[in-house]
Amino acid sequence: MTAGKLSQQLQQQQQVQQSMCSLKGSLRTLAILTLVSFTYLSFNSLHSSYFSSSSSISASSVSLAPATKKTTILVKDYDDDEISDLYHSPRVFKLNYEEMERNFKIFIYPDGDPNTFYQTPRKLTGKYASEGYFFQNIRESRFQTQDPDQAHLFFIPISCHKMRGKGISYENMTIIVDNYVESLKSKYPYWNRTLGADHFFVTCHDVGVRATEGVPFLIKNAIRVVCSPSYDVGFIPHKDIALPQVLQPFALPAGGNDVEKRTTLGFWAGHRNSRIRVILARVWENDTELDISNNRINRATGHLVYQKRFYGSKYCICPGGSQVNSARIADSIHYGCIPVILSNYYDLPFNDILDWHKFSVILKEQDVYRLKQILKDIPDNKLVSLHKNLVKVQKHFQWNSPPVKYDAFHMVMYDLWLRHHVIKY
């Protein structure tokens, strides 16, 4: 190889090396410029965001009165009762309740002999009033649908009270109920697709309980809305619903906001048809501060004397009778007398919605021996708070025809609405 060619190759290699160095330098420069650009843009963005945020804060501060006004309007959109801590989850309750009102649909089976157990019970008064009102209210409400394919739940309109009124024995009632449900299973596809989990029936007091307890698949699968929510009748809390037993019409207007006029510490009068009632009467019947009577007050003593005793008492004792439930609870709430639940087990109506500790006193049966001292130990401010809250929940334990918002019917429907999510088909 000549010296000239060698020199030419060296020059070419130098040019290539210079080009590569130049390219590396350009890339390095581009990377630096890119980094600087991103840094600048990020800083500028943060800078702008800071001043924007500061401006918002300043504007908010300047218009403090309008902002406060808007907040007040928002709060007023919620009724004080609705957002109070009487409910376990006030906001959730309100939102779910509104959704229920808009969307919830119930299909009522049209089958059955109306002379035996269809339509409504015989009357809307007495200890079966809650059952009767529900049968009537469901047909007066927007919840009923004629299209079963649109229904969330299916109502089995069994009125055992109506059967009882015709002198049918409990054994024959069970046969009637069993045959009726079997006919629904064979005629419609809806029971079989969930084994009855999206079906419910309503019954109050022991007549309906005894008539249906002989139909195991109905008790096990369907939602039972009953006035006797006790384990000894197979009540399942997460499935079944406690129906408030309300004796309507009430003899006197609702009481409340009058705690200073209530001078009697505690009141109870009734039949000794349970162990706890026998003990209550024996221990406290002659007490000077507790007004405890061995039997219901005789009408001969005066007009509406029994009801008027509620008005004058701070606390009304509510022990279970032949069943764990007692209509005296609803009476106490209506007349503004703080109910004292005296029971080892009672799945109280709307217990998953309302915080009963905010408007009642809940005791075990063994507490009956210390009853007076327990009530006297409750501070005055606690008494006033319980009484005020009691007035707020009165609307939930009142039946109306047609039904009105937040009354007993709508609260039962809300409980059904909560359960339909679990067994949604």
C-alpha cells in the first residue's frame, strides 16, 4: 500500500470519527434541551396552578357569604329528621329510599280464593291492623306492577287472619297455605327459579305464624314479614322482617315535646301471660314511683284511663307477652312515652335502619329486678334527648291509607328493598 493511499484512509477514518462525535454531541445537546424544556414547562404549570389555586381561595374568601348561603341550601335539602343520627347511615338511607321510591316493583299473585285468604284481612283495627294496612297499602301504592317480569319481589297474599275469622283450624290453615303455594309453583316459573327467595308474605300475631310454620319450604326460603320476630318461631334476622304491631286507630292524639309534664317514672299495665310479666308485676306492683298494674286498667275506672297513663309517664315498660313482640311499643311511641324494651331477644322493627338506643331503653329480662334504679340513673339530659328523638320516629310507626312518605308501610317496603339486592335474580 502506497503512502498516499494510507494517508487517504486515515483522513476518512478521522472524518467518520468526527461525524460520530458530532452526532453524539448533537444528541447530548438535544437531550439537555429537552430536559430543560420539560423542567420549564413543569415549573410553569405548577406556577400557574399555584396562582390559579390562590385565586380560587381568594375568590372563595371574597364571596364567603354566598358560599355559606349555598351550603345552607344544601343542608336544607335534607330534612333534619332524615340526616339525624337516629339512622345508622342517614345519607345512605336517604339515597336508597329515593331509589326505592323510583324503581321498586312488586308483583302480587292474583290467584286464590278471595273468600278464604285473598284481598285484605277482615278489618284494619285491633292487633291485626298492621297486616290489614299492608295488604291495602300495597295496592294503593306505586310499587305494584302487573308485569311479573318487571318485579323485584313477589307478594304471596296469604291472610291467615281472614281464615281464622271463618273458624278454620290451624291444621286446615296449614293445608290451605301449602296447597296455595304449590299451585303457584306449578302455574308460574318465578318461585322455582330462586326456590322462593324473592317471594314474601305478611302476617301479624300468632295466627299467621302457626298457620305457616307447617310449610317448611315457605318458612325456610321466602321472606317473612311478621309481628313475632323470635327464634322460637324460626325467625331469620338477615332474611325476615319484623313488622311493627300497631293498634290503630289510636284512641288519643300523639304525645310528645312535653317531658316536663311527665311525673311518673315508669308505667305498665297488662295481663300476666308470660314469665317476665309475672316477675314485673310481683316485684314492682306496690312501688310508689313505678306505676305497675297486674291487669289492664278496667274501663269502669274512667274513659281512656289506660291511654292517659302513657301521657303522664316518662318511661313505659314493654315486656313480651305470649309472643316476644308487644303492641305496647307502638303505643308508647305514639303517646310520647319512652319505651323500655324488656326482652332477652327481640329483633325490633326497622332495627337495621333505626338506632333504637337513641329513642328507647333496651334491657335484658334479668334487669327487671333493678328496673327502677336503672331508670333513675338515666341523666335528665339523656331523658330529654330520648324523648325528642322519640317524637321524630313517630311517623315510622303510623299506618295511613293511602300510605304517606316514611310511614310504617314505606319503612317495611324499604326493608324489603334492602333484602331484594341479596337475592336479585
